[in-house]
Amino acid sequence: MKLNILGLAILLLTISCKIVKTPESQNINPISSKIDSIAEVNNFNGVILLAKDSVLQYEKAFGYSDLENKIELNITDQFYIGSISKQITAVLVLREYENGTLNLTDKLNKYLPEINQPWADEVTIHHLLTHTHGIVAINKPLEFEPGTQFQYSQIGFGLLAQILEKIKEKSFEEITTEFFTAYNLINTYHPGTKNYSDLVKGYEENEAGKLLIAEGNPVKYIAAGGFISNVEDLLKWNKLLHSGRLVKTSTLDLMRTPYATRVHPIFDKIEYGYGLLFKDGEQNVQIGAFGYVPGFPTANYFYPQSGINLIILENIGVNLNDFKVTFKTHTDLMDLIKNERPVE
């Protein structure tokens, strides 16, 4: 029975709203073999996703989720995403900024009066978001005057989570769980929920070159690096964020503004916005974040000019004395995507 014109239009509209999966067996995209080669040469163990807009151009799992029992990885498996978590926390903070419940220039003592330190009246939310606060511990003086230097910090994002808890009168676990549910991020979790079922094992190489299991929750400050997700949810996240569905375009511009420069262990010099990283002048070329918690080297990058998303989740950390080697698969793939666009 043939579809009438109205029925056909509805069918086409329904299809267009979904992520289109390109069958790997057809090898439609010629870049696939290059990605395969990079992964294999670097002995990559994890999942790689490449998508342009809503079209998946590459999605593949390599190796094992459990080395001891030789359980093969699945594309839908979940990983700790490390510092990719920071952009999620930044969005939660900026949504409160948009709601008028906080200002980026607010001092810590406005929300956390229990911090009995002089610097609680100096450090702002902006300083926390940009790693320019100088806090090394709650009970210690600042390392430097706020806003004058960059010092990469996890505790700053932990304090942002506490501020959100004060504003929302809920735990950070509750805040994030409600947020993920509202945006259908069904494979993204605060680890405290214990609702995830497909979290892979993470492994680290010791000094003797042996891989050991990275046991337990590897992160003290969940807001800084402790969320769990998978490649398909991170693709959803990128689409939500960069389309302006999570925060306004003007607020997204704040996230993409360079506030501080860091000498990075992988990129050398890198610029920091609010939860997003990019090389000088490359906000519209390649923007995103790397993450590392024990056993989980990760990367999530968006290419605004082409609409390309590159997501790499790995569960083996090797050569930890040289992160350029640890993340070689990630940087090789990023170079590939920057220099050779996938098919339109």
C-alpha cells in the first residue's frame, strides 16, 4: 500500500529527527580505514565515535571492558569521563546565572559562609570556573592573588558543586540526576546513584609495565571529573550544548571565551574558557576537553565549522609519565579530523 503525500512527509520528518547510523560494513566514509589504522597502531582499547551533525560516520569498540575475563567492549558501554565533567558542572552553574540566582562575580562567602578564611571574600565564581582562584586546600592560604595566575584545580569545581547545593537546596547527586533525566541523557550518571550497569573496568600501567585494575570511584570531586557516560550520550550532550538548548547563545559565548592560558601536558599552550578548552584562536575550529581519572583517558571535541563531533573513551592508561603518549590515539585522531574532513 503506497503512502499518501502527508504520510510520506510525516515519515521523513520522523526519520530526520533521529541520529542516522551509517552501517560500518558498508564503509561509506573513506576516513574509517584511517581511524582503524590509528587505533590499531596505538593498541587502543575503548570506543571511538565520529559524527557530523546527526549522521554517525564512525562508531566502533576496540578491545575489552574486562581484560581478565576477555569480555569485549560494546559501543554502549559506560566510562568515567574525567574532566569532560567540568563542562557539565559549568553549564549547571551558568543556568543559575541565567536564572538570576547567582552572579559570576559573587564571592564564595555569599554561599559558603562556613569557610572561615579571608579568601572567601576574595574568590569569585568566575575564579573557580577558570582555575584562577589560588585555593589549594580549605584550611590553607591562597597560593596567589585571585585572577593573577592559572593553577589547574579540582577543588574549585568541588566548591561550585557546594554552591549549587546551597542554591537548589538539593544534593549535587540529585541536581545532576534530575538534569540528566530532563535531557534524556540516559547513560550519564553521578556515580553516587549506583544506577549504571555497563561501567567498564579501568586499568593503569604500573612501573613494571603491568596493567592493574583501577579500583573504585577514582574521583574525590565529582563535579570536576567524576561523571559516568558513554559515546552516544556525549554526542547528545554536544548537540544540546552547541545548539544553544542548554544555555543561551550569549552564555555559550562566555564558555568559549579565553580567560587563562595553561602550559598543558599534552597540548603545550592551551586556552581555558568555562569548562571548555581550545588553542589560541581555535574556538571555531576545535573545542572541547580531555579527561583523565585512573584508568580512563578520554576526549570529547566539537568542530564548529564542520559540525563534526569526535568522542574517544578509553579504559587503559599507559605511559603515565608522559601524557602525550597516553593520549596519542586521541591526538592522532584530532589531527586527522582537523586536517581531513569526513565526507559531507
